[in-house]
Amino acid sequence: MDDKRPLIATYIEASRPFGVVYIGMTNNLYRRGSEHRAGKGGAFTQRHRCNILVWYQPFERVTSAIRREKALKSWNRPWKMQLIEQRNPEWQDLFPFLRGEAPDPRLPVDDECGVQAFLARLKGGG
């Protein structure tokens, strides 16, 4: 894991499926994920035991990851749940995959069922 290039990302950690979720961003998801698992996250993640990586989005620039984090934090809970479930309906921990220890459990991206399509359906009432 130490030889991997740091992964800039916005991510969601959960306490359990449909449990408490934490949205964050980091300049090194490998390191940050290890910290969450070791109980070295912030007070919120420690208190609520948010240590299951259920979603992440890589970025080339920290500024883009920060922008995405702020946008996701403004979303309501159902939108956040839909974002997770569109690719990770079983709420499996993605950290073993990220470390190369397990296959990717996520579903392929489906544009018809993506967040943008979901939000468009909400606006259109259908």
C-alpha cells in the first residue's frame, strides 16, 4: 500500500448500512481509510463508528474534491443514500478493494440510474 500514489478523493464512510454517514475529502484515501479503521478519525467518526468506506470519487485536484465534498454535504439524506446504493447496494466496505485485497464489489455505472438522472426525475416529477 505504501508504494501507491496518494489518492485524492471525496468519500463516504458509514457506521452500517443505512446508518450514520460521514462525508469527507482527503489528499490520500489510503492513509485516511486506515485512520478511520484504527479509530483515529475525527470526533464525529469516532463517536458514531463510521469506519466502512461505502463510496468514493477520485479527483486529480484537491480543489475539485473539496467542491464535491461541500456539494454532497448540502444534499438531503435520501439523495446521499441513493448515491451510495446506485453502485454499492450491499453497502460493502470498499477499503479492501482499494488496497488491492479484494475484487471490486460495486455495480457498473448506469447512466439511466445515476444521481444526475435521479435528480432530473425529481425535478420533472417523474
